[in-house]
Amino acid sequence: MASTPSKQITDHLKALYSAYRGTTDIDAKGAFFSPECLQICQPQPAYAATNRQTIVKYLHEAASTGKNLATGSGQIKTDKESRKGATIRPLTADEFEFATDDVTAPAGFTSSALKRKAELEGWVGMRVDMWDDDEAVGNGGLLVKVQYWWRKEGEEWVQILHDIMHMGPLEGTEGREGELL
């Protein structure tokens, strides 16, 4: 297992994530990703990406649906019509896992090979939960849970994997873990 990141690294990754989330231009979001950034989606195992270009393409497609949680565009706010929010926290030691082989296969890895790669390259993971209880997003609201993984490339930390763990209706856990963004 990789070592627990220092508070300095954790704070830096929180700031990077906030900057990423606050970037409304989808193409500019791609600058936060390694060219080799992967994406897997546990709710839909065939949904995967093996590079930055494909993830940016998926973000454009998601934006065309109007669901801003998929892109991170817009501001987090609370008002009487909807409650939107996001939390972020470092992963715990027991969360240093990567789905199952059927989920990771579309990205070209077994789950154990992906874990070895993460350990060798010193990946650091952060858990982000995003929610929107506006009924306009469907079924009374949407909750997205993602493990964002970063690695250091040169002097910069960049996103190397997005592991989308849940994308669906609110389940009552939103806002309970992590620092509110």
C-alpha cells in the first residue's frame, strides 16, 4: 500500500481539485489530467477511457445533457430550489483498491495490475462526493462518488485516474464525509 500523503500534499490536492471543479471550460479541464489519465465507471463497466482526450470528449458529451455534476461546471450553492454540494477527503488505507477486473478491463488493466501501477508510481487518492437534489436532474436528485487519483509528473501533480464509484439517485450519505467544498 502507498504511504498516507502528508497534510501538505492533501491540502495541495484539495486546492487542485477545487481549481479543476471551478474551471467551467471543458477543454481547460483537460490540463488537470495526465495525457495518460484513465477513467473507469463502476456503475457501467464498459464506460472507460484510456487517455485525457477521451475523458475530455466524455465531459463534452455529459455537458450536453445539462447535468453539471458530470462536468463540475457551475457554482456550489444552497438556495431554496436546490441543494448542491461536494465533499473531498483523502482515501483511507482500506480504500486503496481498484474495482474488479470487469470494470478495469475496458481501461486495459486488471485491478491488481492497476494497483501495482499506482503503488510503483506513488499515486495519491482523494474521495469526492458531489450531489444535487434539484428534481430537474431526475428522480429527486443525483449523487456522484468518485475516487480521483493523482501522481506527480515532474514538479506537478496531475490526475491519473477517475474511478467513478456511484452515479445515481441520492442515498442519504451525501455531505457526511470529507471537507465541504
